[in-house]
Amino acid sequence: MASPVALQNDKHRNLKITESGDYARYKDQHLIPIISQDFFTLCAEFPVVFVKDGSGEQFVPVAIMGLREGHNLYCQTEEWKAQVVPVRFNNAPFSMVRVDAKGDQLAVLVDEDSPMLSETEGTPLFKEDGTKSEYLRTENRTSAQDCGANCAD
């Protein structure tokens, strides 16, 4: 994510999203961070390893999609070449973070610089009254199911 911020109904009230199966936006990432739901499906197609995060303090699971830094072999064109897709690819431009390291509350982050977001085209994220739209309420949207304190119900 280029510029992740907490999704807020007042700040992002006018945002709309266009969904895309074009994963070329990941073409420069040879290591793709994955979540636990990805382990069993992705390990059949990609090497799954643990690498230290940017701080060097924690290990993060990743799928290796390229041998050279900055070159993802699977995302160079609009055509997806693998049998499985990482969950986060379809959740973009959203991700989730824990609000408190010891708690269970989650917050949804949104990449405000994503080309998938617009104020003029796409499906609204929020209704006019600030409540979640059907898009955010959809059961299969893992990243947007629980907005915690950052989204209105």
C-alpha cells in the first residue's frame, strides 16, 4: 500500500471503488505478504517463506513470485498465470490491522492513492447517511467485514 489510512465514513464518504482482476499493480513486488488463509492454497503454486519485516523485529509470511527484487513473474500483464490468487490481491485497496497488539479489534485501512478509487466512478463505499454500503457489507470481503470504530454501521 502506498498511503494506507484508516477507512472513515466521514473522510471517505464520497469514495467509490472499481474492482479489477488486473494484478499488474503488483508487478514490482517479488515477495507478496500473505495471510494465514493463503497458506494451504498458495503453497501449491508458490514458495511460501518467512522474512523479517522492515523493522527487522518480526517475521512475515510471503509468497515468492519472482527471483529478482522488483520483478513479479506473474503480474507483468493483465492475464493471471497461476491457478490461485492471494487473498490480498482481491481485497485491494483495503487491508486490516490490529488496533491493539493484545486486543481483537481490527481497523480497515484503505490506500487513498489506489487507481481503483474515485469520487466519480464505481461502487460507493458508504451511503449518503454515512453507513456502510452493500459493497462493504458483502460477506466475502474479508478485509472490509469489521471496520471497528473507523466505520459507521
